[in-house]
Amino acid sequence: MPLDRARAHLAEIQSALTPAHPILIGQQVDTVVAVLGCPKHAAEDPDAWTDALVEALAVVPADLVVLACHRARTQLTFPPAPAELVALIRPEWARRRLAAMKIAGAITLARLNGHY
């Protein structure tokens, strides 16, 4: 792969790793809470539970936030813990990060070998 094409591909993947906007995350989490509710231990302070879910998704790309919340609403029968919500999209997110690391490594190797 030509170096300029690898750089363009890396930029595209890095863009797909950009964290979602907090408003989008809040809207998506609200849909999960509306469908599945809050766990019994969070009944006294549901806002704290919602905040924990939002915080867990704060570093996740927008399309994966939407996917995680969709999967929670359609596959779970209980309110997910923050880690469970993130686990619903972990494979997709990991593939993106791995692809970015591999391409960045290939670019670095090309530079070290004198291919600018």
C-alpha cells in the first residue's frame, strides 16, 4: 500500500475513533433507561445511574454508542451496568483500535526504512 494511502486510511480510522458528543450519548442512554429502567439499587438516585452509563460511553465513537444502546434495548432484559453496556460493542471498537495501531506501525516502519 502506498504511504500516502496508508496515511489517508489511518486518518479515516482515527476519525471513526473520535468520541461521541455528550448530547448524543445522553439521548441514547435515556432510551436504554426508558426501555429497561434502572436497577433496584439505583432507584433512589436514577440520575446517578444515568450519569454512570454516560460516563462509561464518553470515550466511545458515536456510531458505536448508538449500536451499544440499540443492542441493550433489543438484547437485554435487565438494566445494564456501565461495563455491560460497553461490552456490547467491545469487539467492534477493538477492531478499529487494532487497525489504527497496525497502520500506524506500518507507517512508522516505512519511515524507518526511508520511505517517506
